[in-house]
Amino acid sequence: MSGSERSIAVGDTVVSALWRRPRVARAVLVLAHGAGAGMRHAFMAALVEALAAEKIATLRYQFPYMEAGRRSPDRAPRLLAAVRAAVAAGRQLARGLPLFAGGKSMGGRMTSRAAAAEPLSSVAGLVFFSFPLHPPKKPGIERAAHLSEVEHSMLFLQGTRDPLAGLDLMEPVCRRLGRRAVLHRVEGADHGFAVLKRSGRTAGEVIAELASTTRGWMDQIAR
């Protein structure tokens, strides 16, 4: 089940969204896609179904450039406006359920940048699936500078083979954030959460780990 079609106004344009609510829901996650693939990408679809199995409803949405069929992401102000519009839509759909926001790679980073600029109303916490700490082969922590301004609780789900977030850098970033941040390491996973065959794990098992970890963290925050 892919979800019911929705639309979200972002300034002078409208973007598509998919609302997936399991029969019994414990929380809602507003979920943004990564830079190179939209909300219907296989990873996003599989993640949404795994989250639904954990009783987490999701509202995934397109950024304007992806909606228009362009490859290059919009400038930051437009991306941040899309995050805020999607969170507002998610707030209406949540109907009192705990509300969370986040996304895959760039989608997660744009969510955190929006929250750093101004806290996201009614959002209990942020979830990052592969936070893109630095470009490939260019280690650094400049992209994490804004995280100190984020007031929300944060969950980072990071593969140990992610070339965009070396754990030698990601771990101290999370430590400096203190109790606001939880770092969950996905053993052997790359930036797309793919694992090597010799790991003995399937893609489905990895995605199930992401979903169950997210639910456990959300339950703690919601309490």
C-alpha cells in the first residue's frame, strides 16, 4: 500500500505528497526525500511500509524541484519553505498524535536547518536517515554547525560505511549535542543503507532495523 495522494502548497507552487496511516497509529513522521531521488524511490517506499508495521504514520512529500522534474535542488530558502509547509500539513493530519519530522540525507538536513532557524511547532523530535555530514572524500563538520541551534530531540541513523558521514566525525558531533541527540549505528550499511552480501543481512532486515529503532526512540520522546 503506497498511501493516499495529497498536495501541499509551497509558496506559489504545489507539491505532491503521500499519506500512509496504519490502522492503529502511535505517531506521525513527516518525511523528506534525498537530493537525487523523490518520495516514490524504492528505499522511501520500503521505509514507509516498515514504519507502518511499527504503527508510525508518514507524510512523505516532494521538494519543488523534484515535482517539476528538475535534477538540481532548489536554493535553500525554497527547500526550507517546503519543509515548513509539509510539517504544517502533517500537524493537521496528526490529530493529536505525537508529531516528528525528518528525512533521508538532504531531506533530513533541510529539516534540521528549518528547525535551527525557528523551532518547528508541535514537532517532538527530528529523525535523520543518513545525515550527510560532508561530501564524499571531503571530511568536515561544517554542515553540522547549525545543529547546535536545534531545540528538538534528534535521532541519527547512520551506516558504518557511509562515505558522507564518517563516524569518527559523526560521533563527536552527536556527543557535543548532549542529551538532545541519539546516534544509532547501522553496521555495514552505506549512505543508502545497502549492506554487503557477506554481512548475511538482507535489505529488508536493515530497513526493519531503521523502523524499529525509530519507533523505540519515538516512544521514549513521546513519554
